[in-house]
Amino acid sequence: MSHWLLIVVATPAHSAIAGPLTYRSAVPLAAGTLVRVPFGRREVLGVVWDALPDCGDMAEKSIRDIAGALDGLDPLPATWRQLVTFTAGYYQRSLGEVALAALPPQLRDLTGLQLARRLKRPASTTEGTPDITKLIALSIQQACAIAQFDAETSEKQRPALLFGATGSGKTEVYLRAAAKVLAEHPEAQVLVMVPEINLTPQLQARFEARFAHLGRARVVPMHSGLTPAQRLKGWLAAHSGQARLVLGTRMAVFASMPNLRLIVVDEEHDPSYKQQEGARYSARDLAVYRARLETTAACETTRVEAKICRVLLGSATPSLESWQGTITGRYQRLDMEERIGAPTLPTAGGSLPPEGAAAPAARQSRFCGPGLNSPDTGMAVVPATQILAAAGQLPTVRRVDMNHQPRHCVIAPPLLAAIGQRVARGEQSMIFLNRRGYAPVLACLDCDWKSDCPHCSAYRVFHKIDRTLRCHHCGFTERVPRACPSCGNVDIAPVGRGTERLEEHLAELLADVRRPDGEPVRIARIDADSTRLKGSLESQLARVHAGEVDVLVGTQMIAKGHDFRHITLVAAVNPDGALFSSDFRAPERLFSLLMQAAGRAGRDARHSAASEMWVQTFHPDHPLFEALKRHDYPAFANRELAERQAAGLAPFGFSALIRADAKTQDVAQGFLNAAAHAAQLQQLPGHEHVTPYPAVPMTIQRVADVERAQMLVESPSRKALQGFLAAWQPVLFETRRQADFKSLVRWAIDVDPLAI
Ligand code: ADP
Ligand code: ZN
Ligand code: ZN
């Protein structure tokens, strides 16, 4: 008697085999069981997806036997398989690719014996009770946010969006929400996601400290910076239920967690939640979907208890998709408008903020549900205003109109003076410019030679430190030539400015400024170049925190997340580019970046009242900067949404990009246009609601000697677009096989693309 199983293995995305394969097993195996199976000449890891109806001993030669099951591992939960199935379908990839990519790589290479050794459990840790004496008292708005989150009564337990200013204390809300779930259900698990690896250590330390009573190894990290062995260990801990809390980057959305009851997505607007290769999933969107999957109603007959999994998204500048969700009521909105220690009470009659400071949009008393005296902790709630001295305002935003500054000046005189004053007072400044290297182009002053990359349609960037020309797209690097390669002229000069040059320039401009101790100014730079070596980012950040740096120059890397305490001035040197970009999401990204950057200033209570955010711009009256000045995200978002609605753009319309790479543009575009033409001829499902645009070259059309083209496909209906894409896939495969497109290198679909 043998059992037939449908098993999913890692299949190349573009192979003919997309679905599960049939294998035979001597014993019945539950869906979700991990197995090793022969595949071609190799033996590979697979996941049992389903059992076929009993086929008796029917001899079928082509059906092979499985090599064995990974004993000792519980099957992957049904919700995990549902999530993988959904991801593969929605993002138009093969089931096998998504399923196996969602498992730790080391699992593929382990023998059953090795696995058994890993699974030897550490002496089970006993759980203590939380030490509530160490808890900080919640601010009123934190208590309100938590009470509202808990009071969500809608049957579906809507996803919640914590709309909290930078420094409003969102992390404490996540901690309390997690603590409550973990305390209420002895087996419950919580998933916390952050956008970037280098933000995990800080947060991990906070979660570990807070949940120390759960015992060792109950909080596990999950991100690509771990060694394969660490990843496997964390994954096994989550899968077995041992880990109560998983903290990770976007990949963690696929963690196998049998008892998941809360998912937190911090900085939910961050573009890093979107995977940029393979299955191009949005981890935020999948988190929302997964929470719904993990929520099950009680069942009388099987006596299964109801299980609720909530999702809590948090941001000071939510994605417009999520913001729109709160407007339509699909999402619950929780507001925390003020920084911890803001000088005004949330009730009417607080002292007025000083001239120019942020005036919170709504100061009327808001709904504040039950539970002000936080029953889960037994702690009274004290307004934060009573804990910290008056402080905690958002920085004043100053726009410098570059039309009225000396021509070609990089740092306008008033900004330079302001930085000088900070240095003299012993305070820190942060200057950011989104372009690394010394200069984006090197050019000959005599002829028209420029530092093009021979392999890309882009310039190579001049890096003065090692005197190289480096292509930021393909990596091609050469020594800077002594003379113009085209005419021999020795006068070749940098054009434009990157962080390296800005650092050098600032050192010259501030040469005469003295610190309070009489010493010269200390300038540091943090960007992808200065942090290439392992550990160098940490050590540089530590120098900033220790006050060993007066002026910090960097790219957006420094604008995010880091809790710098002593920075009182933040400046964006040249943010205008995004205002008129062809990418409709560019303003959204700029606004959130500037708000994040502003959020770095004045975090220390003593300095916050005098902290400033400077923006150098040729368009000081642009509504984006007007909204920034008032720290008014809702104004920005609502205006942006109105524009998008008029244009049928996300979140009001849906889109996908089909990308094609080939040796020539003709082939890349030809492939896309031919596939679109075929779709039209075949009247694919949904086609009447779907608009494919003609193929165009990508902005940087050639990278590493490959020509790149893309085709935008739009629809007002998500469902129509989904149906169309699913039906179009086989057509694309078919088109790929035509002789004309032999030289096509690759193609891929990006659903809900972030950059267009
Ligand atoms: P956000 O993530 O909203 O930008 P954080 O969670 O980093 O803000 O909190 C900002 C700072 O305020 C942190 O240093 C945190 O320890 C502190 N903080 C948070 N809640 C409270 C509170 N209730 N009382 C005092 N300090 C708090
Ligand atoms: Zn020349
Ligand atoms: Zn290149």
C-alpha cells in the first residue's frame, strides 16, 4: 500500500513545471511535512502540499518514491502554506520558488541525523513574571492608542495603523501590545518587522530586556545578516513554538509560527519592505494578509477556539495605501501626534507652542477608550509631561530659498552660520545629501568627454579617496585618468557634488569655527562607502552617540531610525530632484525621508525647543515643503491622494510592470510588445479592464551591457489585473520561445511596483 503525495520543490521560476510534483510514500504524510525527494539526479528538499486520493498499489513507473521525511519536525502550518500559495499567485511566481525561498537555506542541506542533533532541545526555560517596577509610565496618548487598539470591536479586528510622530514613543506601544498578547496566551507568538537590518540590534535589545522573564532564546532575530546556522536556529525556534517573539526584516513575514497572534510592522511605509528580485512581494501587504489568515473563528463542533491575529502598522508618514485604508475605514487609525515630553497637555488649554513650532493638527480631546489605568500592567498612567521637563517639540522647519543665495553655493550662508553656531555651542548637526562619492561626473574642460560607464547608460562616479571612477550600477571601476582619455587635456574636473565632496567642503567652510573646548570642528561621514567594512557602521554610529562628532554628513542611511540624542540641526542640501520626478511615488518618498530626517533633531529633551530642520530649495512654496513646515502629514497625504485619484494611480488604480532584459533594446521592447499583442488577440480574461502601455526603455536603459525595457500594465480593478496577469504568464513563456527573442536574457513581472 502506498500513498501518493503532491510535493513542492524549488523549481526555477521560468521552467515548465510550476505546480507540485507527484511522489509516492510508504507511509501517509500530513500536508506541510518536510521531505527529501529525488529530483533529476539530485535529492532536494520538498514540502508535502497535499495528499492525492488513495490510489492503491497502482503501478505507475514514472512516479518516484520520496527519499524520506525530516523526522522530528512538525509539519508547516496550513496558514503558512496558504500564505505561500497566495504569494506565488499574486506576485506571479512559481509555488516551488516561493515556498523554498521562504525556508532557511541550511534546511536544504541537512540530513535527518544532523537535524535531529539540532533539535535536541535546550533545557526548557521557565517563564517568570514580568518585572513591572521597571516599566515606564505611559504617556496619555500612548495609553489612548493602546486602549483603542484593545477596544477594536469590529468583528474582523481590522488592521491598525499607529500614526505617531517621530519620538512619540511608538516602540513602547509595540512592546505593550506584544506583552499583552504573550501574557494572555501561554503559547502565543508575536512577529515584529523592521525595515533594515541595522535597526534590529537596538530594537532587539529593547525587546529582550522587556521579555527577559520569558527565559533565554525566546526573542529571536531573523534577517539576511545572520549566518546560515543562526538563521536555521532561529527558524527552528519559531517553528517549534519555542521562540515567543520573532524580530526581523521583510523575509520574516514567512517565518513558520504556529501560534502567531500579533504582527507589528514598524515604519510600514519603508520601501525596503518590497522585495526587489525573485517574487517581488510587499512584506507589509503580506503581513496584513497573513493576519487575516491566522485569524480563525471558533467552531462548536470541533471545539476549536477562536484565534485572533492582529496586525499593527506604525509610521510617522504612512504609505498612502495604508492612509487611504484609514480613510475608508478598512484600517483602524491610532494617533500619537506629539513627541514624548511635548510641552502641551492633550486637553484644551495647554501652553502655546513657541512661534514656528509644530502646532498639532487636532488638540481637542480625542476618544480615549477604557483602560487608562492599564489593567494588564497594573500601572497608573502619568502624563509624560510630568515625567520629562518641558521639551519634546518637533523641530522648526526653515526653508532656504536658493534663488536668493549666491550662485553655485552648496551650503547657503545662513545655513552655514547656523551650523557654526551649533558647533560653537557643542551641539551636533546632521547634513544629508542623497548622493555618495565625491562627484557624480568627471568631465574634460576642453572637449566633451565625461566619465561614462562603458557598460551602462550612466556616468561613473568620482571617488576621491581612492582616486577611482566607479559605476554604481555595474560596479565597473578604474583609476582616474591623468589626462582626458579623448583629447589629452590634463584639466579634467569633478562636476556636481556627493557626500565625500560635501564633507571636504564643510571642513574648509568651518575651518575657523571652534568648539566650546577650543578645538576645531570634527566632521564625519556615514554612507555606503564609509561603512563597507563589517562593524564600521556600528563604530561610526557609536562615535556620533558618544559626542565625538560635531557635524555628520551622510546619505539617507543616517536619516532613518537612529536615535541620535544630541543632534539639534538637520539639513537637506539638495532635495528638489524628487519634486518633478516621472515616478509618481517620488514626492511621497521625499516627504517621508524629510520627516524622518527632521525626526532626528531635538530628541534630547534639553535641546528640542531650539532644534531645526533646514531645507535648501529652489521651490520654497511647493506644497510639499509647506506641509513639511507644519509637520502636517495629513495635509500632504490628502493632497497627494486627490491627485492620484484624479489620475487613477495607486491606491486608486492597480499596476504591474513587466521588465525585459536583452542584448538590444529592439529585442527587449519587441518581446514585451509581442506578448501584449498576443494577449489582445487572445482576449485574455480581464483584458477589457486592463491597459498595457507600449514598451519603453528603463530610465537607466543599459546596465552591465544589458539593455532593459519595461511595460506598464494598469487597471482600475485589482481582480481584473490579477486574472489578466495569471492568464498572460503562459503567453509570455510562449512568446519567449519565438526565434525573434532568442537573445532575451530574462523577463519578470513586478506587481504593485514601487518605482516606475
Ligand atoms: P518613535 O519610534 O515613535 O520615534 P521611540 O519609541 O523611539 O519613538 O521613543 C522615543 C523616546 O521616548 C525613546 O527614547 C523612548 O525610550 C522614550 N519614551 C517612550 N515612551 C515613553 C514614556 N512613556 N515616558 C518616557 N519616555 C518614553
Ligand atoms: Zn578632453
Ligand atoms: Zn556600469
